[in-house]
Amino acid sequence: MEPGSSTSGARAIAARGWGYPHGRIWPVQIGRYTVSVHNHGFFRLDGGAMFGSVPKALWAREAPPDAENRILLATRSLVIEDGEHNILVDLGCGDKWSEKTRAIFRIGEIPPQYPNTPTPQNPLPGVTDVILTHLHFDHAGGVSRLGPSGLEPCYPYARHYVSKQNLDTAKHANLRERASYLAENVDILEQVDLVLTEDGQELFPGLTVHLSHGHTRGLQWIKLTDGATTVAYPADLIPTSKHLPVPYVMGYDMCAERSMEEKARFLDEAVAGGWIVVFEHDPDLAAARLAFDERGRPVVAERIDCAN
């Protein structure tokens, strides 16, 4: 069985819109919350960087690169609503890009397999709370925009949550990460209601954040549970379903060994608990339940598909 393959076939879940034809899947009801996803749009990063030391002969079968070796990626948010709060987890790349940079990363690409991808709307209406897994540009780019008077928050009235460790990392980025932590996505947080989070903190009943440091210091992944059903949003700990094998870590990760340790622990919990795992960057598979195959490798056990 190939990494990321399904053991039980696909189960397509019909999409319903939040004002967009393919903006949401399910929804899943978890206690008081209605949970779905929204893709802010597609972009591309270098396939070799996305798979680190994994040979191209292996990863290219799962994620075909373009002529410049870039692979297609989504920017998929988790959407959590309870009638009082409309919570958005991560914000995509945003739209503050020069034409040169937009071309490098193919930000806003409309893939031929998804011709009906809606034009990203930024900001989305009605958001009361924004949880940022970390402040890299493809996760926090939508935190600000260029308004008539210059840079302004996209969600000025929403409460924002980021880990204390990641904000410190972003403000004092090392040479390797400086290109990912952009000032316009970090300094703007001084203009919003900002909550600095800690490992294991419960932000809302049943919704907790958990720190991971292999990809970047202070990344917080999300777990939402009512005791019976759990949705997890690992962000760049497992960016796509093609990254399920423990050694498949990104070249972008600051510490590959730590990423593998953290991923292995996450997978053990996710399989044991039957969690629905949402893949933020997977262009084709929004979410899945996981299992270990007969050789102990993590695989997709149940697909939960979305148009984008």
C-alpha cells in the first residue's frame, strides 16, 4: 500500500457554501459547534523543499510538480461556529503581494481540476475569533490588507490568538525563517485584540491548542472534541495527506528530528481516537480518518473529500 492511500475507499461529503460554491465540507457537529473548512485559494512551493530528504522519485508520484518543480497546495482554514462565535483557524496567503512574488508562488492559481475555485474574499464576513497556528506567510498572510490609508487588519474587531512562543519567534526571526515571517503579518497584531496562548490551553469549551516546535518554534495545532468526535488541525506538522509517513518532513522544518517525534505522537493519538484530521495544504483531500497498515505505516482509512 502506498503512503497516503485509502484502505476503505473514498467517502465524498457534499459541500455547502459560506457564500462560496466550494467553501465548506460536511458540516460536522461536535457538541455545540458546527465545524467545516474554507479554502482561501491555491499556491505553489518547491516540491523538494516540501518533502525534504524524500527522493523526488517517491514524492512526485503523490504530488506532481510543474516545470519549475513546484507543487500545488491549498490554504484551508478550519471554521468553527456555535451561534455566538465564528472562529477561523489560519488565514491563507492574503493578497498583499507584488506581481513578481505572486508569480514565484503562483498565489491565486486556479487549477484546471478545480475550475470553479472561487476568488478568495478577504476578509470573510462575520468572523469573531481568529486562531493562528503560526505566523508564516501562508498561514497568517490574510491577517492584514492594504487599505486606503495603508496597512490595516483584515479582522479589526475579532480576537486573535497566537502562541506566545511563536510571536516571539516571529519578532526575532532567524536568518532561515526571516523570509516566512513578514513584518506586515506580525506588527499588525499590535492593532488587534491579541491573546497569547500556552501549550494545552483551552480557548473555548472543548477547543485546545497544543505546541509543536519541529517546524517552527511555537506552532500550535488545534484539537476540538466533545468526547465522542474529535477534529484535529495539525497545520504544518502534517501539511498534506502525502506527509503521513513519519520520515516525510519538510525541508522548511527547523528540526527534522523533532518534527518526526511530534508527528509520531500525533499519529498515535489520532489513530487511537479515530480523529478527523484536516490537512491545511492538501489540494485534493480536505480531511481523513487514519489507520496503521499491516506494516505499521500511517495511511488514510476514510477520506473526507471537498471540492477544494
